[in-house]
Amino acid sequence: MKYLMFVCTDPTTPSDETGEGTLGVEEWVDKYDGSGKRLIGQRTRPAEDATSVRRRKGEVLVTDGPYAESRDWIAGFDVLECADLDEAISIAAEHPMAAGGRIELRPFWDDE
């Protein structure tokens, strides 16, 4: 099963904060690229570079920045191929942002 893993950061949390049980980001990438569990991943530009697009009553509304006000910002993403949610949680829990930010896992729709 594929999972989209959002890597979220809180700008009020020090970026060098890691927790027990997490890996450094390069170690995490190497480990899960090597195992085939991480299919793709990339950092994203900061929230102030975002553009939100909505359509309301036939009109396209474009807003600079993220639509939702939030302390957490999506800093990157990874696509994981896991046997189940438990495995995805285990992989996400080793990411350094699990301690210094937040990891959100979303399963892909099963097309079969």
C-alpha cells in the first residue's frame, strides 16, 4: 500500500531538535531508499512561496501563501510503499521531524 508522508515543521521549534529513536535525515533517506520503502521524496519551498487556488461560483480565486492558517508548514513529502499502516508508522517515527515537527501519513486510494 502506498502512503503519502507529509513532513511538517513548526517554525517555533529549533530545526536541529531530534528525539530518541529518530535518525538524521540523510540516514533516514539512505535507509529507506535502500530498502525500497521510500519511492520518492523532496523538500518543498516555504509556506510564503505557496499559491492557493480555489474555484467558487465559476470564479478562480488565487491567493498568495497557504490557505489555512497553521503553525505547522509542509516542508517536504515522501511516498512510501508499505505492507500496512503499522509499517508506515514505524518508518515515519524514525524521521527526525517526528521529534521536531509532525509527520502526517495519508494512504493512497486503492485503484484495484
